[in-house]
Amino acid sequence: MGDNEVQERSLAERLVDDFVFPFAVFLFVFGIGLRLITASRIPYFIVPTKSMYPVIKPGDILFSEGWTLNAVKPGDIVVFRAYDALRHRWLWVVHRVIRLVHRHGKVYLITAGDYNLQLCKQHHEPEVYCYDNGSLYPDTGLPLVHCPLFGKLHGFCVAGVVLEINGQPLKLPYIGKLLLGIRNL
């Protein structure tokens, strides 16, 4: 029985040495290369939720490029860092730009997940209420993005705009589910 434990352990060690470690190094180098090529803070992003369903599904890997505010338009899909005021934590969000708001000499992006908008419509919420009630966070001056079903987010840092081909996001479907599963171990 002692030999089996040694063999099992050595098999696990071999898997780490032969697969997991090289794969992690590949992802790291791949990420740095993509970051240089795309000029994006987040060159690829694994979608953990279904907020953009059905266009983007959980586990899809998206690719983004650097952005300028002048180039962003309604309909673009952006990746940004946001603070979830209900759960008191920072998270990365992938949403579609609904509109741009000009206030106090600044431009703000109003965004929403495609799936979230569908749910708001199913609950007969006015669409405008689902993504912008017109108020600002007093401490930051950032637009309040509010949907009664999902809480409040205010974004601070857009990391990139999702690359598209013929109007469809450039993605690797479902591959990210494996990586999300490994991360959650």
C-alpha cells in the first residue's frame, strides 16, 4: 500500500510538472504578449457569469483591445473594474455600452449586461431604470448604475473594449470553464 501512495503521489507530481506548470507558464507568456499587442490592461478575460447571455456565455474567453473614450460607442462591449456596493468587493465586469452621458464636463459610460436587460424587461421594469436612474454616487461623482434585481455598481477603470469580428465578440467558447474550475479548487 505504501508503494501505491508513492506511485499516486509521483503521478500527481508528474502531472503538475508535465502539464499544469507548463500550461501556467504558457498562459502567463501568452498574456504578456497579448497585452503588448492589444495595448489592453486585460487582453483576455474569462467570463464567470451569464450577465451577457446569450451572446457571451459563462466560460467564454474574450479578447480585448486598448481603448480611448472617443472610440467607444453604444453597442460596444467593454471590460471594466467595478465596486459592488452590496457585497463590498471589487470585480471585473463585461457589459455592453448602452449610452454615453456628458455631465460636469466629463463623459461617463452607462452599461448593462444583455441578460440583465432581458430580466428587467421580463419584470416590466422601465429599461431606463434598469441601467441608469440619473443620479450620481456622492462620494465619487460617478453615475449610479442600478437595477433592482442586481444591485449597484460604479466603475472606475475601463480596461479594454472586446474585439469583434463582423459584429460578434471574438471569443473561445467554453474553454474558460476549465480554467474557472481549476481556480475554484
